[in-house]
Amino acid sequence: MAQRGIREYHGKRMLARHLDGFCEESVGYDGHIVLVDKDTDWNKLKKDNPWLKTDKLVAKPDQLFGKRGKHGLVLVNKDIAETKKWIDERMGKKQVVNGIEGTLTHFLIEPCIPHEAEYYVAIKSTAEGDAIYFSLEGGINVEENWDKVVAIKVPILGGIEDVNVEKALPAALGKNKKMVASFIRGLYKYFAALHFAYLEINPFAIAGNKIVPLDMVAKLDDTAEFCCNKLWGEDIEFPAAFGQNLSPEEMKIRELDALSGASLKLTLLNPEGTIWNMVAGGGASVIYADTVCDLGFAKELAFYGEYSGNPSTSLTYEYAKVVLDLMTRKPDAKKRPKTLILGGGIANFTDVAKTFTGIIKALNEYGEKLKKVNARIFVRRGGPNYQEGLANLKAAADKLGVPIEVHGPEYHMTRVVSDALKTGKGK
Amino acid sequence: MKKRPDYLLFDKNTTSLIYGMQTKAVQRMLDFDYCCRRTTPSVAALVDPGKFGSEKVFWGKKEIFIPVYPDVKTALKKHPDIDVMINFASFRSAYDTTMEGLNEPKLRTIVVIAEGMPERQARHLRAVAVERGKVIIGPATVGGIAAGAFKVANTGGTIESIIESKLHRPGSVGFVSKSGGMSNEAYNIIALNTDGLYEGIAIGGDAYAGSTLLEHLLRFEANPAIKMLVCLGEVGGEEEWKIVEAVKTKKIKKPLVMWVTGTSIKYMPKGIQFGHAGAKADASRETAEAKNAALREVGVVVPESFDDYDKAIKATYEGLVKKGVIKPAPEVEPPVIPMDYAEAVARNMVRKPTNFTCTISDDSKDELLYAGHKISKVIGENYSVGETIGLLWFKERLPKWAAEFMEIVLKLCADHGPAVSGAHNTIVTARAGKDLMSAVASGILTIGPRFGGAVAGAALMFKAAQDAGQSPDAFIADLKKKNIKIQGIGHRIKSLKNPDMRVELLKQYARKHFPRTKLLDYALEVEQLTTAKKDTLILNVDGAIGVLSVDMMYGLGWDEERIQTVVNSGGLNGLFLLGRTIGMIGHYMDQCRQKAELYRHPWDDILYDLPADE
């Protein structure tokens, strides 16, 4: 993993905790914000956050999707009772956002702050260095008005000290220019120190001598967890993308993945599909999936997955069982054979025969079911002891009476895919 | 030494330092060197923070030492020819250690193996490297290889794979990819379809790599030995567009075969994470299709799918051979590397006679075994201490009566007060401030024929006499004539009228539970005769344990030979030894609890009787 989105709630809480430490002058953001889900104790919430009872409030879902206003999902300038009612009506409900259906599970509430101008600021990390974007016209239309956005490049080695932010900002900021420049310099230092990959405040407002972030999108580089976890806070989370509801099988593989040092992945694409790629290795698994799609069989691809990082025999067995179980639940509606492709490149040091032991154990358990769905197996793998692994696999499938073809590194890695698809067409 | 041209990172004389104690990787590099007939190992030094020393590795059949230094600077001072650092530091310290390398003017190439380095750190390292004219390969990479010359760490897999992929001698192809796993496959494809690899690099799958695909392709372009380029790109990022630009502007003129993977991502749910952190298209320009199309348009050989990658490489190569650009590299027979013993064992290729045999316990299986009994059974079925002793001493689970006898003996022997030699020594040693082991050992060392060690001797003597059919009279007379004391007979104060309670308890138990007490009966007949001479010449506790142990073994139905072996071994003294150890540990703890001071024996308790002063 690497760049991962965080909730607006966590982004703003972090900002309130740390931003002033990076600024020459206090920005004055108080971090009044709460996150509610279906289990929230509203009485405790009100007790812990007295401003909820006194301020007019803003509420919106906090689930990593944008354009909430356009979807009618922002409530403005209401008291706590009305806000709670509005949230209760939506909590746990299905919602289509940007073409993806998901369930609303988290909302944030913050005070509604009266303000004048709305500005846009974003910081993006790129290979050439970070870039700061600023616009006087913040809000939902900033993308349409991109020509009005000022871009400030920050050199990798020199950092923000080498940049004259104030000079780069538009003159039209007038009396606010110095304050905004100081805020942006601090925000950049905060961005770098906390290993953000992306941070957008659109818009932020100036209320008196305070800067108030109204809407925020942020991504952290999660590999920095080891040096930033204290700054990020104990409650930091990296929610799944909106609408990404995992099936029990996907959940199971995630659990197995989390439990071991090896890597196991499974994303269901079409459980009714006839092509089942069980591929070793991250790079190879992508290429096997590509080849199925490039040869015109994308619709038949049942799932994307991979197993790698020297998984134990028992872990491979568990993974194979999940795949075989999904594959053999019911025969193809058009009576076409189902194809299991056991693919992979040439392993570095993983004992291929050993990994195949786990797969063979699962195949033996699903032998009858495999025959019922008219399964065929195509194998291609190289690496330590591959000959023995291939021979064992072939013997096991022959004994079960499941058609199988096995190949070693002398056979082009993805040729089994074209073989499988060709014979599939023929039948 | 002649300076290598800028386009060449590694040749047959390149030497490196390995940061981190990666002896396996070092061995793999040296095996490769040996296969390539390098004259010197490619690893000159190891760096392990804070340590000086050396590591033993094989150079062919011979073992050699690779020195270990506490830091990069020291290693370079001792080995001024090193210009490559292979950094195995973890993601936590990879940044600092790579900086340590970048600060060394002599280092030119740094390979960063660690996965999971923060992007900001990786980007900063690259910027520093570029500024100082150095090359970083990685992070999150397996490294790279110059065929027949230099191999980075674990690149290329096993030595068999390396030879099968013809990496032990140079061919004409330069290859670069992000993925390390796929580079192995690519070397195989290149070996099957061309005269082989010249140099291959995996830049690593992170979003910000230390060096780019294009930079390596440009090095290959400049290298006259490389005749064609092969590259494997990936969805996400702008890298491949720079290659498009370089081909368009004729910076790359050599034939390039390339494929960008990740064409299936459009069929996947949004936000799916493919194998690599960098494999993620944020814009349509970053998709595999867009990049493949753009590459094809500028004249790069781009197949229809990865399935035709091999054919595209073959066709391009054969075209170059036909044109006379490539004169196919000759095949070279590599020297045979002896297989590691451990690997030969794993593959059932060798056998050797063992030096030791153990028949009582086994820790080499999933679960510990005592004489074939799983430890889970021993605990689950609540085996008694006596039964456990039976497993380890006699290799069988003793019946209840025998197991209980053993336990009674242990309990009776557990201690006999502080004054006996064993406890006394333990106490004196404990008070000298020595540890438990020393204190108990000094106590145990007093066990012998005069203290506690008569169990085995009594068993041996009485059994021999009874086996020979000697009458108790003859037995006593015989020993008297030889001037041998009867083992197991005699006590300091106890007598027939004032019996030793321990002996009484043993006799009672044996009479009630033993199938036979033949040797005990014989010993008691002897006792009748000896006590007639002096009333303290009773069967003492050692003697009782000794003869009853023999009766126990007969009662268990063992054959004569098995019983005699146990008796001859002296192992029956183990009953006293084991039991008394409990008491000695107790005395040690007792002294520690009291914080007892060093013991010094009083002068007035010693008779000083020296020769008179001269």
C-alpha cells in the first residue's frame, strides 16, 4: 500500500492538533468537529462537545467521496436536534454517489462559521517535488476555473524555505495576503512532516483573524506509519473506498493476509465467470489478468488475486480452498467448462513443490465438485523444485480425473491463458 | 584501476559492500561470481552497525572470510575499490543508511532493497543522488544483474535458474522493469528468444523510484555492447511517457521492445491495489492502454498483449542478427558449483552416517516425544513423575506400582538435613556467592560410595551373590576375605532395635505391591548375620533401594540381560541423585533467602599438625 485516503474528520482533528506548531502565528482553528456513526451515544457526544448545543451546525457524510453538496448531502445552519434528525434519516441508507452505490455509515458535524471569501489550497506530492495550488475562488467550481489557480512548485532539496510564497500569491488577496502566506507556509511544513501525499482544503475561509478549513480531502503515505503514528493519532483509520462492500470470501482472504507475512489477495469480479486465475506473484498476477482481458475474455474473469511472499503450505491450501469453493458452487449456465489457471513466473527461492502441496490438498477435497463443473486445469510455473511440483500436481489431477496441462519455464508465461481460451472457444 | 564509463554500473571487477548481515545473499553473489569465473569476489565487505568481525562464506568449494565493519566509511577506507553499496537496512533505517552511502564520494551506485520506505524519503534520496551524480536502484527492489559480471544480492533466483537463463555470460539485450519478480521471468524470456541478457535492472515498484526506466534505457543506449532494449512498464505514473519522448527525439535509437502491464485495470473495481504501490492510474494518460498506444506510435515494438511479448522479442532479435548488428554471443559452460549440504539433504541427494543415536526422546518432530509418547499425551493423561521417569530411563510406561515406588524413593531421598556432605557443600558454595548450578554441582560431586552412592553397588553385589547361589554366610565370608565392605549395609546410629523409618517404609510398600521381593529377602538374611556382629550393621536406605530396584525390574518381567545392563551401568544411583537434588536446590534457596555470608571454617575446629619449625 502507499497513498491512502483518510476521513475529513481525522484530517481536521490532526490539523487542529499540529498546524499551529508549524506556523509563525496561530491559525486559530479550534478543531470543533465530531464523527458519528450508528453506535454514537448522542448524550455523551453533547456533553463532551458543548458547542454542539450552542452553535448552528453543518453536517455531511465522511466516507472519502466528494461532491457531497451536488448530491444534496450537506446540511447547513441547523441546530443539534434538526441535525440529528437529518443524520438519523440517512444513516445506514443506500446512496448512489458518482455512479457507485454504497451505504452511508459516517457523518461529521462541525460549527457553521459565518465567513466572507472562500479560498482554495491544495498540496500535491509528485515525482519532481511538491506543488502548492492556490485560488481566490474556492468551492465546488475550482476545477472548471483551473486557469485562475496559482501553482507554486516546492523544490525537493531546498524545501519551502527556498520559495517566496507571498510573492507567488495573487495581489487581489489584499490585506489577507500576509496571513494567507504564513498559513500556507505552515500548512506545507505540516504536510511534509506528517507525510501527506495529498491535502486539499476547498474551501478555507477567513473569519476575523482565524483561518477555518471548511472542506478537506487528505491522503497519507501509510508507509510512514512507523515514524508518524504518534502525530497521526491513535484513532487514525484508512477506510475502504465508498461502495466497496467485501464478500465473505474477500473478507476471509483479507484476514489470512493480515495474519501472515505472506501476501494473499482476492477481489471478486464475476463469480459466474469461467476463467479462474490463481497466480503466484504480484507482477505475474496482473499480467495473467491483463492477458485474459487483452484476448477478449474480460467478462469471464472471475476474480483478481495473487499469492506471494513465500506463503506456507497451509496458507496456500486455505487460499486455494476459497478459490475452488467459489469456482465449484454451480456449473456454468451455458454448460461451458470452467478453467482454473494455476499460473506464475519463475520463483526466486520459493519451493514450488512445497506450495503446490497445499493446492493439491485443496484439489483433492474439491475433486468431485470440480468434475461437476466440468473443470480443466492449466498450470505454468518455474523456480526451485518446479519439476517435482508439476509432476505431483499432474498426478493428483489425473487421479481425480480432472483434465490438466502442466508447463515449466520453457513455456511462455501466459501461453496457458491463450491455450485455455482457445480450447474454451472450441468446445 | 581503469574508470568504468558512466553507462556501465557493473563489470567483472566491480566490488560492493553489503549493508546488513545478509550472508545468504552474499553466498548467492559469490556463487554467481564463481560461475562467471570472476577472479575476485564481488562482495568485499559487510557493514553491520557497531560491529567488527568477519563472516565465512564459500568461494566455490573453499571457505573464505568477508570482513565486517561497523560503518560504511570504515569499510570504504579498508577497501577503496568498492563503488557499489547494496543496502539491506529495513524500511525504518533505509533512508539514513542510504544517506550514509550518498555522502561517500567513492560510492557510485546504491541499491536499496527495503520495501515500504516513505515516498517523501525515497524522493529526497533520488534528488540527492541526482545532484551528486550517483545512481540509486530501488527502493523495494531485488536489484539487477550484469550477466557474467556482477549480480546484486538475490537477483535471478537460484543458481540453476541463473544458468538456465544464461546469466553467467553476457548477451546483447538490456532489460529494465519495475517488478523484481517479473525481471526473473523476463531474463528467462530473453534467454529463450535471444542470445541473452547483457544487463537487467528492476527499479522497484514504489511510486517514486531512485532511478527511472528511462535513465537505465539511456545507459543501455550508450553502451555499445547492448544491441537491443527490452522494457516492461506498468500502469500508473508518467515514466513511460518520458520513454515515448526519448524515442521521438531519437535519444533512444536502438530497437526497443516494450509492454506496459495493467491493461485489465479498467475491468477492476475502482481503487483496487495491484501488486505495486505505484500501479494505480490517476489519469487516463497513466493507463496501460494509453502508454502502449503512444509507445507503438513512436515506433517502439509493442505486442498486442503480453502473450506475444516473447514473439516480439524474438522477431526483433532475429532482425538484428540478419542485419549483422548482433553476432550471437557464444555459449559458455559454467563451472559446477558444489551444492550446499542442507539443500542436498532437502532434495534427498546425499546421505551420511550419524555420530549420535538417541532412543528415548525426539524434538525433531512437530511435537516433543518421550519414548514415543507425545508430550500432549503425557500431560493430557496426567502421567505421574514416576511414569515419566520410566519413559526416559527405561523407555516404557511403568505400571502404577513401579512408578509409585520410584516416587517413594525420590521423596525419601529428597533431603537429609544440612549436615550431610552433599547439603553441606551446597551451602558452603552458595555462601561463597556462587550460582545455583555451581552450588548444586558441588553437592552432587560428593555422592559416591560413602555418601548416597551405594544404591548401584548394593544392587550389583547382592544380585551377583544371589545369582551365583551363594548363601548369605558364604557371601559375607567371601567379602571379608577380600576385605571388601558390603555396599548398602551399615548405619551410623540406626540398628534393628532403632530401625531407619525410611527402610521400613520401603519394605512395607514392596511387601504389599511388588510381585516379588526375592533379593530383598536375601539382603535381610544377610542383615540378620551382620547385625549379630554389630547392631548398626543393618540394611541401610541405599541398600534397600538397590535390592528393591532389582526386584522391581524382575517384577516388570524384564529379561536377565536387560536387568543386568541397568545394574552394571550404575544408573540406579540416579534415584538418589535425582531425589537429593531437590534438597540441594532447597538448601541453595534457603541460603540465598538468608543472605548468608561467606563461610569460613573456624581455626579452633582444625587441628594444625605440621612438622616442627626448623
